[in-house]
Amino acid sequence: MNYWIWALHYDWATPEMVKQAIRYKDCSPEDLQKGVEKKLITAEQYKEITGEAI
């Protein structure tokens, strides 16, 4: 699992930080989707970060 998913799950990172990580290609929407599937982040967090519903 991507570091940023764990960081978001444990409140070590904010959604804005994850958005920046996506811009730097350090995390991807696919990584976020896997995080939702494993219940590490919520669908609402996914939507807030990507702007798209899962």
C-alpha cells in the first residue's frame, strides 16, 4: 500500500498534501481507490482529493 494512503489513514497527511503527491506522481488515483477498497480511506476523502466519485 502506498505511503500516502497510510499517512492519510493515520492523519499524518492532509488531503491537500495527497493532492500535491499526486501532482508529483508520488501517489495515484488508483492507489487511492485501493485504499478505499481496503477501508483505509473513505469514499468522501477519495472524492475530495480526486474531484470524482468512486
